[in-house]
Amino acid sequence: MKAILWDMDGTLVDSEPLWGIATYELGEAMGRPLTPEVRAKTVGCTTPNTVRICGAHAGLSMDDATVDHWVAWMYRRVEELLSTKLPFRPGVPEILAEADALSAAGQGTPMALVTNTNRALTNVSLRSIGVEHFDFTLCGDEVPAGKPEPDIYEEAARRCGVHPSECLVLEDSTTGMLAAQRAGCRVVGIPTDDSTQIPEGVPTLEQLRPGHKDLKGFTLADLRGLYEDAEVTSPSASSTSGVESSGTAKSEPTLAMDHGHETMKHVSESKSESTSEQTTETENGPKNFESLFKELATKAEQRPEGSGTVEALDRGVHFLGKKIMEEAGEVWLAAEYQSDDELSEEISQLIYWLQVVMINRGLKPEDVYKHL
């Protein structure tokens, strides 16, 4: 391993939820709110591609002038959101500090920040991250084509003075993993969302180091070990056919998905579990907020095998928070476009996830009631 190339949003810092806020607001500004499925298509994309995807969903005619207008709109909104202090992903500050110390002693490994985000917004994020940690930073608007094309990682390797296969790339998104794989780098996927599609041949951190979903507790020596264990692979023909070199999506890439991210199994279990809990009557009548909470709290305490609620709790507050955002969006869309019964079901799912967060934090219903 002769260089480490870091993705930024979702890998170095937990900024992806801020992009999610801006992207959902973009859909509303365009006249048609996004579904979670459309939002998922934009994760890791360049801003122009995000605008095209949202514009197509809204039924807009997206000529160059229209794309430019909405790209500028996104840049303004994201800059507002990024101006706050960005939280690092677990383990990242410690690795950066170790790398800084080794570099000061003349024993460092070149490190670069490689992001699809444009230069102006990257500079805003670097106020929180610290540009001093990197030999250089490279942005999506500084290469001919952004991720998932290989240009940005090929250029990063060139600037490091090494072959792409001598670079370890850390990425959270499908587009980023594809870009690094296509460039011939050794890439390790560190997805923050279990629904992320993993390109065929790309190992995830959890596959290489079972039980680890992030870099907490990792050192530079551990990253070198990941590099040794990750093989250089070529993407299958099917995984490269869905995106034109211009960056305009023709269709969804057909990606082989590894077994760890094939489905949101724990979510589907939780949904079916919560639905059955809400529709099953207790000895005293239909389920309500308090009886559901009592049942979930019992599951959390007794930890029955196969419980989706227990698995969701084990994934932590970051995962639970993202689920609440997703379910709140589903409630909004159901209120606008679906039947009363469908809206009621979506509200029940939101209540379920809110209760799981309450249990995770040790809150009781009365802690909430006092604020009503």
C-alpha cells in the first residue's frame, strides 16, 4: 500500500444526511417530492447527475440551462447545511492523527481526499475536516467525468506517483466503489446504509473484518491489512453498462449485491413485526401506543432470537435516525398521494421507529407526554 484515498461524504464525515435534506428539498422545489427510491439513486452522484435524476422524476425538461439553474440552487442550499460543524465517522479522527504524526516524522503514507463534491463545497467541508491531513484534495469538477467513472481515482493515483493498484480506496457509495474498481484500485466498501448495492468483486469492511461496520479502533496498520486482503478486481460488464461516460444515467446499473447487503432484511423483519404488533389485539383490546411500547421494551430486555427490533437496536442510533427520516418521508408522500389506509400504515411505521429510538435512549412514554 503506497497511498490511501479517502472518499469524503459518508466515509470521512457524516455529511450524507445533509445532502439528503437538500436533495429532498430539491424535489419539492421542482414540484414533485422524491420517494426514498429516487433519493437512493442520487447517493454518491455528482450534483449535475443528482439534478438530472430529480428533474426526470419531476417530469421537467432538463436542458443545459435548467440543469445549471438547479445545480446552483443545490450548491447554495448544501453550503448552508455544510457551514455547521461536520461530525467525523467513527475511528477517522484517530487514523488521521496517527497519519499526521508519522508524516511529521518522515514516515507517512501519502493520503488524499477524493470526492465527487465540487471544489467550492469541498472547501466549506474542509473547514471542519482540516485540509492539513491530506497531501492533496481532488474534486468531481476537476476531472473530465466524476464517479462512477474512473477518472478521479486514476488522477489521484497519478498525483501520488503510484499505480492505482497500489492505492487503498475507502468508499461508502455504489458510485464511488465502482469508480475505484474501474480505476484498478484496491477498494473496501464501508456503507452506512445496508441497502447500498455493492459492486461484484468489491469487499466490504464487514466481510473482511466481521463485526466491524466502521473504522472505530482501527490503525494505519489495520488499513494496511485491509489493503493486503482486498483484491484488485474488474467490474462485470453488466455493472458498467448502466451509466454513460458523460455521466447521464441511461438506466440503473445492474450490480451483483453481496450477501451482507442483498436486502434490508432487518428492516423487513422489523416492519412485519411492528405491523403484527399493531394489528394483534391484547387481552385488553387493540394495540395502542403504550401496549406497543411495553411489548418492544420486553423484546429489548429478553432479546428473542430473530427479532428485527433487537437487530435494529444493535445497529445504534445513527441507523435508527436514518430510518425515522425515511419513514417520515413515507408519511409525507402517503399524505399527498395515497389512501387513508396507506397513510395510517405509514404513520404506524413511524410510531414504531420512534419507539425503538426511545427504548435505545432509555426514555419512557411519560418522558414524551410531559412535553405535549
